[in-house]
Amino acid sequence: MIEVKNLVKVYSTKKNKVIGVDNVSLTIKNGEIFGIVGYSGAGKSTLLRCLNLLERPTSGQVIIDGVDLTTLNKKELRQARLKIGMIFQHFHLVSSKTVFENVAFALKAAKKSKDEIEKRVNELLEMVGLSDKRDAYPSQLSGGQKQRVGIARALANEPTVLLCDEATSALDPSTTKSILALLKKINRELGITIVLITHEMEVVKDICDRIAVMQDGKVIELGTVYDIFTNPKEELTKSFINSVLQFDLPDHLLKKRTGTIVKIQFKGEIAEEAIVSDMLQTFKVKGNILHGKIEYIQDMPLGIFVMELTGDPDEIQRAIDYISLRTNGLEVIASAA
Ligand SMILES: Nc1ncnc2c1ncn2[C@@H]1O[C@H](COP(=O)(O)OP(=O)(O)O)[C@@H](O)[C@H]1O
Ligand SMILES: [Mg+2]
């Protein structure tokens, strides 16, 4: 378990002080994939780098499996860090070394024997699907392959935690998917806790169990991915989610409509119920679906429909009340003209 308590990181530059992380407290459970999302400058990297003390917090604690890292001496910290792997957006491979040597480097640092290193590197390359690239140099690899080397190197010393700083942000969408699938496999098969920071909501939607949303150094919202996607509280979170789910209707489409336009959200089981058709049968209103889809988040359905309702205003209001009661979200986007 990773416990972050009242973590503050202030950067003092010649001119002024910049707050990187502003009093963050959170707990990351063993074996979960925890995402941290936020725009550039929100403090994500600073927070992540504080988790292995690459960055020393100005105040606060980082406690991993009961050990407060901020109290360790240099040697103890070096030992503790071996159990925390890290991967980066730009991979940070040594260009003059082969794939094998890049991965072996982490094991040499841990003072492993030559035979052990040989065996372990081969195992790791097999796991990330790069056995045939053993003797290649980074310049001969694609971005996705480079990140696989980064992952193999990060896992070399059998860490319990893997920190990922925008690990897919330099990759195209299909390579991103394959790297995320690899991270998920590592999490499920090896039980490694993964902390992943990203500015892309799509990334957390696919693999995270829980996420924290950061803004100005603070965590402004935290919850399971499903709860955050189906019931976001903060404006920033809503805008992040909208960027993924894309349910906004184009303005010109909205202007042409004369009825009442509602957005209806169905969560979990009720996504499959025929609430809309019940409503249309019960009330004297006409419904015209403008937009709709069912997304699967953590394998649970989230349905969203945008409908135009026309008819008697009182009936429309009753229909709206009916749906509001039975779903977990009805938002009137535009009232009848
Ligand atoms: N080494 C540094 N010196 C001074 N300010 C920094 C340093 N690193 C980060 N910052 C500042 O801290 C804030 C958070 O940065 P960062 O953690 O990199 O955000 P993110 O990863 O979310 O983009 C920003 O205002 C950034 O300019
Ligand atoms: Mg960053």
C-alpha cells in the first residue's frame, strides 16, 4: 500500500516559489492500477516523482508498505527504490547500448551475477515480446518497442510498484492500446501496483481501477473510474470526460431544433432497460433520438442518449420527471422554443 500524507512540494527558484504539489493525501491499494489525470502543469509528474523520492517532498510523508521513505538514509533508500520501477514518456534508453544491455543495466546496479542477469533479461524480453530484438539498438526500434524495453528494464528487479509518467503520450493510438494491454497483463499476472499519470482520459478509462484528478497541485476529485465517468462532480473532470465520451451536439444542430432537448444517462444494469420506450408509451410526447451510444467502462455499461421531446409542455415535464426518477441523470440541454 502506498500512503501519501499531506504531501507538499515547493520549488524555490531565484525569482519566486512555485507550488508543484499542494497538500495531497491519498492511498493506493496493493495490486490496483491507479491513474492520475490533469492538464499540463497540474503537478502530476511532481507527485509521481515524490513517490520514489526522486523529488524530495518539502513536507509530508510517502509510506510504502509501512515504511516512510522520507526517513530512510541513502543506502536504505537505494534498496527501497529497487522495488519501485519507473517508465517515462521518452523512454530514457541508453542509445549506445543494445536492448539486452539496457535491461541488464538495472540488474548490474543491483549487483546480480552474470548468469542471473543473462537468465533474467531473457525472461523479461520474452514477457514484453521482444526476444528477437535482444541485440538491436534503440535507434532500430519503433516507439512501442522502445517502451517495451523501458518496461522490461523497470521490471528487472521484481518491483512491487511501477510508476508510469505519460508512458503512452509519445505513441500512436494503436501502439498505446498495446502498451496499455501489456501494463494490464503485468498488473494482473505479477500483481504489481501501477500508478499511471496521463493527460489523456482515454488511457485511464481503458485500464485504471481508480483515478485522481489533479489541478493546481491539488487532488480535486478521486474515485473509481466508473463513478468518476458516470458521476463527475468537478467542472474540470466533466470536461475531461466529455473529451472522451463526446456527447456534445454541434451548435447548428441544436439551433435547428424546436422541442426540448434532454440528455439521459443510464448506469449499470438499467442501461439495458427499455425506459425510453416505456416513457414514450406512458406520456403523450414524441421522442426523437439525436445521438446515443453505450460505452463500457470497467466492463460496466454506461448509456447516454440525447433526445428531442415534443408535445404538450406539461406532458414533457411529466416525462422528464419519470425518466429522472428511473435513471441517474437527466439534463435538459435546451427547452422548447
Ligand atoms: N524543477 C522544477 N523547478 C521549478 N518548477 C517546477 C519544476 N518542476 C515542475 N515545476 C512546476 O511545478 C508545477 C507542476 O509541474 P509538473 O509536476 O511537471 O506538472 P504535470 O506533470 O502535471 O504537467 C508546474 O507549475 C511546473 O512549472
Ligand atoms: Mg508531467
